Amino acid sequence: MRNLQWTGLLAGAMALGAVSPAFSHHSHAMYDHEKDVYITGYVMDFAYVNPHGSLNVAVEQNGQMVKYWIEMSNLSNMVNRGIRKATFKPGDKVTIKMHPLKDGRPGGSYVTIQTADHTYE
């Protein structure tokens, strides 16, 4: 009887462990996938982390610097696209094609990022 209880407990823990990654992923519904917006600015910082990296870019608009938050992909996809931890450094000039946030805040989900010597898709 005791072995049966442990077996049930272990099976339940394994089942929860198998589904837990699904809880950490989020929807891309906050982005307007019908629009492509281009911005050019300077890298402030680059977070090369899971589940998604992010890039903060300073963009001059109407004489003011505006901080754009750009959602990147997961590490596996970034590696496959040639993006590494040291790819984007503070001060690098970048042009980004993105799907903007629907609520109008400065940011979006990247489609392509162009640096002085490469385009990342």
C-alpha cells in the first residue's frame, strides 16, 4: 500500500513537471501583427535570457529620447539566427523592423534588426 502511494505521488509530480513549461509562455496578442514599424536608435542594453531576450533602444523623437522595449525570441531561435550574448552592445546603432505594441507604448516584437554590418531576421 505504501509503495502505491509513493507511485501515485511520483506520477503526479512528473505530470505537473511535464506541463509546467506551458505556464511560462505568454501570448503575442499584445502586438499588432498587421503593422510593421521601423525605428532607428542606439542600444541601451540587451538581455540575453530565457524565455525571451529583450533589447532596449533609445530613439530620438521630436527632440526627446524615447526608450523602446523590443521583445526578442528565445535563446535557441536567437542562436539559430546568429544572435549571441555580445551581438548588441550599448551605443550600437540599430534599425529595427517590429510589430508594435497595440496599446501605443514604445515597443514591440522584433522582425529584423539591422546593425552596421549585418541584418538579423
